[in-house]
Amino acid sequence: MSWIILVVSGLLEAVWATALGKSEGFSRLYPSVVFAVALVASMAGLAFAMRDLPIGTAYAVWVGIGATVTVVYAMVSGDEAVSMIRIMCILAIVGGVVGLKLAS
């Protein structure tokens, strides 16, 4: 159960990171509200998962999921360029997250 909550929390990290960028320095209401709600939910989920999972592993997986989903979303939406080196780097992050899961 902790792993499922950790994955959902990692996805919520991508939501709040994207909303933060779209809030334009908290000058836009809707993205600012999405940021705040997703941030609280993401942190609460991370805290819950850390009750059962090693702190280093949980944090690294949470950040890895959030960073990967954020970059992929930005590339798909056209906000960031797509290149082979960027894709390979994302795959390296995913490989590290999977490795941490298998090692714990």
C-alpha cells in the first residue's frame, strides 16, 4: 500500500510543479490553487509512505517520478524540446527508480 501511495504522491509532485510554473509567480488563481492542493496532498502521501519505506528510497522514488512526469508532460505539450539525449536521461531516471524499488 505504501508503494501505491508513494507513486500517486510522485504524480502529484508533477502536478504541483507544473501548476507552479503556470501560476506565473502566484499571479494566476487557478494554477495557484492547484499547486497548493497538490503540494499538500503530495507531501502527505510522501510522509505516509515513509512510515513503511526507507526515507532515502522513498524520497528518491518520489522525486524521480515527479521529475520524469513533469519533463515528459512539458515535452508532450511543446513547452520543452524533445531530443534523444533528453529521452535517454529520462530513461536513466526511470531505471534508477526501478532499481531502488527492486533493491528494497
